[in-house]
Amino acid sequence: MAVQRALALDPALAEAHASMGRIDAYDYEWLASLQEYRTALALKPAYATAHQWYGESLAVLGKLREAQAKLDTALELDPASSIIKISRASVLVSARDYEGALAQYKKVREVDPGFKPGQAGLAYAYVLQGKYAEALAELDKIPEITDIGLQSYRAWIYALSGRRAESLELVQGLEERFPREYHSRVGLGRLWLALNDKDRAFAHFMKACEVREVGLSGVKVSPIFDAARADPRFKDLLRCVHLE
């Protein structure tokens, strides 16, 4: 692994420690991830990306106040960074401050209108507020979104807004395409959860955990999973992601 070779050559390389922390996070090894970020920041305290990634892992663990503080520091160090602003907005979403998140996403759009994560985040914030027409309008503006991604997002909005038949039609098409075209299992699980089919939802979530899908990292805090929290299988999912 390139990061390990870099650390073997220079154990004091902050960027390599931060990258190792990111790899640990992708493997759901949260405590190891946090330790690598601490090491990176001890070596290079003004490293904005390390503060950002540290904050994101803290958020995954439910430590939202600490996460926000780290992301605030990251933004102070790199005030023009759109991705750090998006990370801050994501923490606001996890704290259920949807108005605050929406305002943050709008600010990103003002200064970086073509930034795809910002546009997707804005659609997401509208969904969480129940503003489905606005969410669909934003969805159509996202550049270079794949067809399968577009249909998945649209199906999710339809399901949440009560357009069940239209959502099911899209979901069934996505399931048929899944063996031939890549689509997130977390995304498919999210769709079935919105359609109140928890058996299919958990089947996709558990498979996503087996293959270490990054989209499952928010399972402890994301509102997407709120409808699943009372299900006895949710604790098994948390354990699989090393969050229980």
C-alpha cells in the first residue's frame, strides 16, 4: 500500500497519517481512524484536511459537537473549501438542524454553483424538510449525475412524498439493473425503507456492510435510517459497522 510505504520512509509525514486514517474509516475502524488523525495534527496542526476528516469520523460516532468544532477549525484554515462547508452542513443534518444545513448548502451554491456535492446536498436538505417539489427541481440541475443515480434519488423522493406506485416502478427497474450496473446497496436499502419494506431494506444494508460501503458510515446519526432504528435488526447493523 502506498500510504504504508510513505510512512515507512517518513513516519513523521502528516499527510500519510491522515490518509491512513481515511483508509481506516473506510474499513469501519473508527478508533484507529481517530488516532491517525490525532497523529497527523500533532505533526501538522494547521492541516485543514486532517481536521475535516477527523470531524467527519467524530460525527459518525455521534460526537456532533466535537465534530462541528473540528470542521469549524478546518474552515478557518481553508475558508474557500466547498467540501469542508459540505461536511459542516452534513453535521447540521445529523443534528436535525435542517434549516441551518439548507442555509449552508445555499451558501456553497452561491460561491461554487457547479459543485455537485453542494447541489445534491441542497436537494437532500429539501427532502428532509418535506419540500419535495423543490428537491426534484434541484435534482434536475445536478450536472453529470448518472442515470441510475438520478432514478434512485427520484424514487426515494417519490416514496417519501406518497407517490408509491411511481416509486415502486423505478425501484423495480433499479433492482433489475443492479447486477449489470453498479448502484449503492445503501441507496437501494434507503428506497425500500422509505417504501416501508424493512426486510428488503435490511437485506441491502447488511450486504452493504459486508462489502464496506462508505454510505453506511452514517447509520448511527443520519436521518435516513430513522425509520429503521426501532427494528431489532438495527443493533446487528450497528455492530457490523463497529458502532455498537
